[in-house]
Amino acid sequence: MTVLDERVGPFPLGRINDRDTLGDPTHEGVGHAVTHAEHVDDFDMRHLRYFLTVVRAGTVSGAAQELRISQPSLSQQIKRLEQRIGAPLFIRSSRGVELTTGGRAFLREIQSIPGQLRSAIAAAAPSPLVWPVGVCGGVPAEVLAEVQNGLTGRPGDRAEGRAEPALRMRSVNAADQSELLQHGELAFGIVRLPGAVPGLVRAVVWDEPLGVVMDAGHPLARRPGPTWSDLSTQRLLWYDEGCAPGYADTVPAQLAALGWNAALHPIDQDQQALFVHALQTAGDVVALRPRLAVQGDPQLVWRPLPTRAAPRERLAVTALADGRSARHLRTAAGRRGWPLLT
């Protein structure tokens, strides 16, 4: 269940100064909020979720599949929302949907509501027992263990009888994580740097130089290290932009400056089996990984790049800058020595 499925009490979503209202329930700000709330009594929070999902998916059918409801049912719910607002929100075509002028205005005003509601619930509720975490493709197990230990290992919790939070990790493209953080679907994300997004706090948990990874039977595996001339004949098994925004462009540009204009061979980096299979079945394909990421895998061989200034892989844990998750992340970063980025 997401925050958009949850119903809350009569408190408004607007920002109200706690110092002015907690001791005085008749405060003018609360009165205005209650009056405004009367005009939206017949709105259902799930309609906002449906609207936002259609915007994200770009098609009603894609949104229906994501929401696990039928397409006709979703279309009917969107129509009801448009009737309640009194204006069309989408222009429908054979290619999908796009927002009308009114739809764009509606999106601009309501897209922060899920995050605000999540923050309001989090501020009033006890600490959650489960933190959902989005993980971009190709993250080493060592990084997941470090994040697990850093975010859940709070000294004193067991001694004081408090339950330690658990992490629920799932694969999520880095390009989608910011939106899911904003909507409250994720508490944290794990992404590659660079890729700065406003409104997020980032803690670097992994910073290692990249080297060449190849199948153990590859001709270059018999050498102590490839030259730029050797690498010029190889394609690079690489991420697409959606999987690693910023990083997917930055590293090839760095390689080109060093002398390797690599032809890119994109593949789903979330599945290790496909990654290894591609290296085994194509004789002119290599990859880039930190040494620790493939250490101990007998099918793969790691060799250093022919430079002392090799590109680096930097992974960071992210959270919304003004929420409870960010406070928790800052505490963990200080305890584990993770550098914080703003």
C-alpha cells in the first residue's frame, strides 16, 4: 500500500506552524485549512495516484498494468476526476496520452501532495519498521551490505528495547528513483554519481577505480593489462541512460579523453547472469567494474586500465533532504564516515 492509498484524519496538507497551532486548535490557519478541506471532501486520494501514474506511464494501458487494475476501470476513474475538476486533463491519441494545459497546471499543484502526506504521517507516527530502498543496476553485494549495516545498525536500540528498522530493497532504475522518493514510494535510493537532483541529500558509500572486466577465456585475459590499442578493438558492455543517468555519459567521455572511443553495447545491468553471458558469448566485448565488484568470480578476469587516472565508480545513498529519512541518513553517514553531498 502506498501513501496515496491511505486515508488520514481531518488535518490539512498545507504547511502550518506547529508553535502557533499545537496549543490553539482554533488558530486562524487551521480554520482556513478546514474551510478549504470542505471543498475537496469528495476527492479520493487514489484518484491522485491514478492521475500521477498515467502521467508517469504515458499511456492508460501502461498505468493500468502498473496499478494492477483493468484499463476500462482506470479510464473511468480518470473521467470521474476530470468531471469533478470540470476540465479535461489528458489529450488521448493512438500513441498514448499527453497533458492538457489544465492537466499541466493540476500536476504542478498536486505532485507534492504524496510526499507532504508521507512527511505528515511520518512526523506523527513512530519510526517505521521497514524502509523501502530502490537499488540501481549492477550494485555490488558489498555495497548492499554496507548500506544495510549503516542504515539499520543504530547503537543502543536493542539495549533500550526499540525494534531496529529493516530495509526492503528492490531494483529501481536511477532515473525513476527521484520521483518515487518524492511520492513516498521509497525512503532511500542507491544511485551512481554523478547525477545531482535538487532536493536530495546524498551520502557516498562506494568510491573505487574502474578496471576492465572480461571472460576468463578472452584473449586479453592472458595479459597483465590491456593497452589503449588493445581496447580500441573491443566494444564496451555498458549502461543505458535510464539505468545510470549522468554516469552513463560521463565515463565514456572520460575514456575518450584517455584514448578509447568505445563502441557501447548496452545490456540490462540488473541481471548478473545476462552480464556474464554477454561477456562469454561475444569475443570483442569487455566491461568496466571496480575490482572488488567481480573479485572471487572464477568466470571473470579483472585488469587495470592503462592509466593512473582511471574513471571511478561512486555509489551513493539518497533521501529527500527535508524528511525523516534524510535525518536518519545523516546520522548513519556520520557514524560510518560516509561523505555527504548537497
